Amino acid sequence: MFSFKKKPLSRIDFIERNYTDKPGSYSISFDDLRYETVEFERSIFDYLMLKGSPSPGKSETLNMAIQNRLPNFPLYPQLPKLWSDFLVEADELRRFRNQIIHSNFVDLPPVTELYERFKSANKLLYPFRIHARKDKRFSFPMQSGGMLTIMIDNRPYVLSPADVSNLLLELHPASRGKQNYVKGRVVEAKVLGYDVEKFTYFIEGEPPFDLDQDEAATLEDLVTSWIGQKCYSSSS
């Protein structure tokens, strides 16, 4: 009886194109806009906290933070007009945000325009964002033959390279939900409740699991790091 040594995984197994882009998937959607509006509130409060302002009280609204606290913490004190212009924009975006969150679309500017304005405001504050790694739910991937095992909440997910590539596409915000998978198992991320920052991930044939944005980024980093360490030195 012959026995054959299994070929080790290499980077070509993971970078092979396993999907086709969904028609129109890269145009700005209302879901893209909603994400930026949620990020806007978090960016404001994170900025204030990093600047040494107290944590927001339970009754403090975004409007109160922008009107009462934000003016006291200019981003670049040497450029006063930049900050005064941002305060005007932040107050207007705050009103738009309230409409978007409550699905009131009356007299709103176009989605693409609003998306760019929210994204620009968020980018201005990004250097001051607070990020926390949440890696306790995951273990470093393990290879078994031509498959990769990823532990999520102590539950093993045994995935082929195509499955892993599909998962990585759904974990990353820029490509999430924008592909039709033609190879490997289908992976989908859906918002099932009112918390638009938490996604439920469905891998075909596996139990679903929930991740917030930071956890999704952590899992993506963990998997891509393993691929880089173990496979990029292998022969393709």
C-alpha cells in the first residue's frame, strides 16, 4: 500500500481567486453610510477621553459633547480656523446622524456626499482613536494536512484554504459582503440586531459566531499573520 506525503500549504493556496465581485458592490451603500455615522459618535467620545476630558456620563448626548466639551480641546491649537470649521461640520453631521439612526431620510443630502463627509470627519480624529485587541476568544491557527483549524470560543473551525480566504474577505470592512463565492464554503456576515457594530458570521455548515469590529480585525490579523509566517516562505 502506497502512502503519499501531503503537500504543505503555501501562499498560492490562499491567494487564488475564489470569488466574483457582486454587481454594483463597490458603490457606496446606505449600510456603508450607517457604519460611518456610528463611527462618528465613537470617534468624538474617544477623542475627548484621550485629550483628558472625563468619560461621558450616562445622560450625556452626542449633541452635549459637541456643544459643551469639544470646543475646549482643539486638535491643532495653532490652526484655530480648522477647529472652528470642524465644530460647525460636526454639529451638522450630528443632526444627520440622528436622522440616519432613526431611519428618517427626509431632506437628507445624497448618500455618497454624506458618506464622504462622515468619513472625512472620522479620519480627522483617527490618530486619537482608542483600539483594544480582543484576542482571548481565538487561538493561533493550526495546520492539519491541507486544512487549517481556527479555534473561536473554544470551538474548532476546520477550513480549507479557499474557506479561509472567503472568511478573510468577510472580516475586512472594505470587502465584506461584496463577493459571490465560487470556490470554498460560503461565508456571510450579517447584522441581526440594532447593534450595527456587531456582525454574526455564518460559515457554511458551521455554527455561527458574533464579532464586533475590533474582534473581526483581531481575527483577521491572527490568520493573515499565520499565513505570512508559515506559507510565504514555502514554495508556491
